[in-house]
Amino acid sequence: MNLRELLVEVDQLRPNAFADAEKIRMVNTVEGRIYKDILSKYEGEEPVFIPFAEGQEERELAVPVPFTDVYVYYLISMMDFYNGDSNKYNDSMILYNDAWENYAAHYLQTHTPKQTNLCGMIPLRGW
């Protein structure tokens, strides 16, 4: 899914008065968290987070289908929060947290966590 598809889906699910630039900032928040809290914790090439900017709507999101609800529910929940609708915010945050946990669990099942040397308890590779 690319950024444009996400923005269109969110606008269809929750019509709003937020500008695309505001929604892109929200996407950058959750995308940055995905890089920091999930992608960087596993073996392989170190992921580099590059924030989205207007004009980059065709760029792909880090989280693949079928886990893109992470973005959808995050944007919806933030719009509910900024609109002052605490009931909708609470409901959409529950959906976001569930989507986050589903993606994190999937990533854990399909990738190897980085090894950490805990004060010599785990031998360093190559020693």
C-alpha cells in the first residue's frame, strides 16, 4: 500500500477536514515508531526511516498488506483525538493497538531478533 492509497482509504472511512499535510505528519509518527520499535530490533540490514513529504504519495509504506490497518486506525484515532471525540478515540485506539500487536507478532514469527551481549553472558560472534 502506498501513501496515496492510505489517505484515500482513511478519507472514505472517516470523512474529515484534515489537510493531507496533517495526515502525512500522523503517518510519519506511526511509521517512525514502526521503524524504531519493530523493524530495528531484528537481524538484517539496519532500516533507515525517511519521513514522508507531500509529493511522495506513491511511496510504499513499511508495513505490508494485510497489516496496513496499523496506519488506518492510527490516523482515525488521531483525528478523533484532535476533534475532541473521546468515545470514538477510545474505540479507534483499541483497534489500532490490536492491529499493532498483530503486526508485531507476525514480524516476530517471520524474522530473527537481534542478539544482545548481556555482560558476556552471550558470546560475541567471531570470538
